Amino acid sequence: MLAIFYNICGYRTGVARQVLLAFLLRHGHRYSGQSYWSAAHKNWIADIKIPHRAQQIAL
């Protein structure tokens, strides 16, 4: 997922991760686990459903 975001936006991986987390926080999604970018965190991101179709596509 980050690789696609990186290719579309031309961001470096670290910046792409920051932009993705900011997007999720703006929409009320806060990860309660211990570490970001672990397998559990990536699964959490994959399971998020956002009601607006365009935003879900962006995610």
C-alpha cells in the first residue's frame, strides 16, 4: 500500500507514512497498538472502512 502511495505522490517512504497517518487521524482513526508499521498496524490499516468512496479509494 505504501509503495503505491509513494509512486502516485512521489513522496519518500517516511513522508508517505506521515501523510497516511495524518489522513487517518483527521478521520478519527487512532491506532491503539504499541508500534507503528508492524504487521498488526498494517492489518489495522487494511481493515479500516471509510464511508466516502473517494476517501476509501485514497486509503
